[in-house]
Amino acid sequence: MTNLGQFLSPNRKAPRHPGSKWSRFRKNIFVAFLIDLVVIVGSALVLSLLIKTFLIRSFFVPSGSMLETLQIDDRILVNELVPNVIPIERGDVVVFKDPGGWLGTVSTESQTPVAAVADWFLSSFGLTAPDSSQHLVKRVIGIGGDHVVCCDADGKLTINGKAITEPYLAKDAKPSDRTFDVVVPEGSIWVMGDNRPNSEDSRFHGDLPSKGFVGKQFIVGRAFIITWPVEHWIWLDNFSDVFKDVPKP
């Protein structure tokens, strides 16, 4: 006979709902998924920040000074191991910070807090480059100790007395409409845009404290590939053959 006290006992556990185990299982799976997602996104963000800080950065080209090699708004990847780990070479396309007075006053667009956070987040992954307009992109013509002169009797640049032919210039373009005769200080470079008639490069900043040279401390790295738009995709050549016969300074 059933004991009525069993039903009336206050210590008797209520029967479990058949779906309670499944509900807890689904809840645990969801929590585990969220934890995995946070770990994956966090790890990717940290890795991206490390890569951006020490290895590679993305920039867009803000002007036409490097036409036809680089088009306006092309996106490029920059190897930040240059020049601190990998030595810089003549012919390299480099990105550098303003050595002082090259850009004049750079206007910055105001952003809402949400847009600023989104821009920072996307730039951490290399998807945007909000500070590109505060940098310059040029080609290295002279390195420390080089004697760079424009121009010889044939209208060519000479480096340490050796005339060079520059295939990256537009057809029939002159190496320079402005004459100069400089010796590049150690630890600095002399840079020029491939679009020589429309490039405010080393030639035009001799009156500044930098004397037109770019110190090593301002160099962000060497651009090595165009990543966007896809139809412009190409590895950026430093034209080593152009400079191979240039003697040491």
C-alpha cells in the first residue's frame, strides 16, 4: 500500500521536467560558443596589433606623386622591418612620416565617438588606414653617403658619378626640372616621386631643417605590394638593375 506520507513529506524532491537536461545542455553549448568566439576574436585582434606594430601595415596612397607606379587611393602593404632589420636600398618605395614641414597643415576630419572606435578597430586589422594622409610615399634615390646630382649633359641623374636611366618614370618625362647637387647624410635618404613634375619631394624642401633628407627615424617601412583595387595588384619593384652599377660613395 502506498504510504500517504511519501507524498506529503516536505523533503520530497519535485519531479524533474523532461526537458530540463536538454535546456541546460543548450545553454552550456551557447556559453561555450560565446567564450570561443571571444577568444578567437581577441586572439585575432592581438595578433593583428602585433603584426601592425612590428611587421606589416596597410596604407592608402593619398596623392598622385607616384604615378604611374601608384594610383591615388591604391592600398599598399608596407614591410616595417625596413630599415631597422632589413637595410633600405636605392629604388625602394618607402612610406615615411613628415620629417617636418613637408605636408604643411594636415586637416583632420571630425568623427563621432562610434565612428572613431569603428575606425580604430578596423585599422587594427589592417582594413583601414586612417593616418595615411599624415604620411608620404616616395622612391629612394640616394642613401647615406651618396652624391646625387641633377643633371648631367644627357639630362640624367647621377649617383656617385654614375648616370642612371629610370624606367619607372613616364615616357619622355625628365628626371627633374629642378637642378640639385647633394650629399646624403648617413642615416638619411634622398627621395623622389615617380611623377617628377608633380611631386613635392626632397628637391623642394632644402630650406627646411631636414634639408630635404628623410632621417631613418621617420621611415615606416618599404611598400612591397598593391593590394587594392584588385586590378592594380602587383609586387612593387625596386628596380635593382637601375642602381646595380652605382659605385659605393
